[in-house]
Amino acid sequence: IYELWCFLAVQRALAAALPEATWSAKKLDRLFTANGSGAAFATVLASGRELTIEFNRTFHSHWARQDRPRWSLSGQRRPDLVITALGGDHPPAWLTLDAKYRAGRSNLANAFESVHIYRDSLRYDGHGGPSRFAALLAPAATEATRPWFDDAYLREHGCGIFEVAPGKPGADRVAQWVLEALT
């Protein structure tokens, strides 16, 4: 449920950050199936840049790749959120966000593995190849995990963690980071 909530919260935050944008929903009925794959929101900005946020898309393994544009150097992967940007005056780009309802240093350290896997192994042909950035979405930072949540860490390493929970402004920070990275 946290993954689905994050998908909707990040889209709402992007919509608030882009008040002139008109968003279209795609295949939201799939959110009520086993994995929700294919559900998406999309908009075209005044610059001509198309921004899409997809839920639980499959990146097929290298061995099952065939002609599929989303694939992995290793095994099949399913990041919770994939955000793409195409068109306009910038090259295609995309990033991944992985929602993990966890807190504490050891729990987040284990969850952080997915960020490395997604950033390092996923490819999206026609969208810039490898993921530009990857981050976790988690409900709470602690003093021990605070460095992973800092903007400086995100900028330096191209990955990190965002604090995203109901009643907190974390999704707004994610939206700003996404817009800076992709538009």
C-alpha cells in the first residue's frame, strides 16, 4: 500500500509544482490488480517536454530482452516508480524511485540495495539508456540515517533517500528533485 500511496503522492506533488500542466491518467484500473504495472500519469509541458510517471513497470532480464525497450543487465526488475522525460530542448532521461516502508539504519541499508541495482543495471532504450538517478522513498529519517536524506548526498552520489509520509512535505521535495533532474 505504501508503494501505491507514494505513486499518487509524487504525482500530486508534481501536479502542484506544475500548475499549468494538464495530466492524463493511463490504465489506473491496473492499480487494483496484483501488481498495477502500466498505470501512469503523463503531461506535456509548455517546453514540449513530456513527463510520465509509471507504476511498477517491468524491466525484463538481459536474457528475455528481445526487442523490449525496458531491460536489465541482470535479472528482471520492477521499480515502484519510473519517471521519464522526452522531447523539448533536452535529451531523453529517466529515473527510478523505490518506495520502502522501513526505518532505521540497518533496514534502510538493506533497502538501499535496490537503488544501486536500479541505477546500475536498468536500461530504457529511447529514454537515455541508464537511469539518471535513483532514490528510495521511506517514511522516516533517523539521526543515524540523516546523511542519506541530505540534498548534498543526492547531488554527490546520484542516489539517496527521500522522507515521504502522509502529512509531511517530502513528496514536494521529490517533485522538485525530479523536475531539476529531468526538465
